[in-house]
Amino acid sequence: MSFTIKIVVFIVATIGLAWVSWPSLRHIRSHGFYRFLTWESILVLFLLNLNQWFYNPFSPYQIISWFLLLVSLFMVVYGAQALRVLGKSTSDRKDPSLRGIEKTTELVTVGAYRYVRHPIYSSLLSGAWGIFFKQPSIDCFCLAAITTFLLTKTAKVEEAENIRFFGEAYRNYMKRTRMFIPYIF
């Protein structure tokens, strides 16, 4: 894909992400603001490595990449489904920066949520590093590291929001789980 087409894709995708993220972008201190920046860094990482997506598919880097991307896919589907079914989202939750399944009224602590507080962000983390491994480079390493930083910032802001809503139950939940990777981080 040519550089010009990648720029056009970046601009169009950024407009789409901004449209979806608009309520959060209007509230700069919300977790959605940092999540938007995370999506942007993943988008740039993806566009940088797009030409290498299927190049040399059985190399060690590609195998690591596909594994991380499959983990990412599983975590986002599982995490979103668990929030949708168990989180009891409602429009009664009046935070204007929250959308859809983010408006949970029940704290989900089973399944993957038993081990990590943010399976969907774990998915983004795994996906970013999976994209990095398509064609590792210093530039892509820096973007993947920035993505990791932004996801951590996103999660910390969201945790402060969750403490305000769920109170001590969320604090206790934080003590027994990790942020993104079970038993590690």
C-alpha cells in the first residue's frame, strides 16, 4: 500500500474514531480520551506494518504475532460479551463519557475478569504487540511502548471512575486482580 493511501486511511480512520469517541473527547479527564489516543497509536502501528502482514508467514516473528493477535481477538470478544451479559448496562448511569457496555451497574468479577480487571484493554495490548511483531523495528517498538503507556493511563483513569461508582467493592477487586496480564501486570 502506498504512503499516500496510508495517509488517506489514517485520516478517514481518525475521523471515524473521533466520531465514536466524541463524548469522551469532550471530557479530557475521562478514560475514553486516553483510549482514543491508544487507538490512534495502534492505527499508526498497523499502517506502518501493513505491508508485512502476510510476508514470510512462518517466521518466528510472524508466529508470535499471530498468537498475540488471536489472544487479542479472544479477549475482546470475551470481555465485551461478559460486560454486556453480566455488567447490566443501563442508561441510568449518567456519566456522559460512557457509551454502551461501559455503563455497567454490576461489577463483573468472573471469567477473565477474575484474573484481570481490563480484558478488553488486554486485548488492545496484545493486539498492539502482535502488530509490532509483524515487522519489529525501533519505530514500531516505540509505538507499541507508547500504546502500553496509554493503555495503562486509560486503565488507571477508568479505575478511578470505577472506584467512584462501585466504591470499596472495586478497591477490593483491585487487590486480588492484575490490570492486564494474569499474575504479572
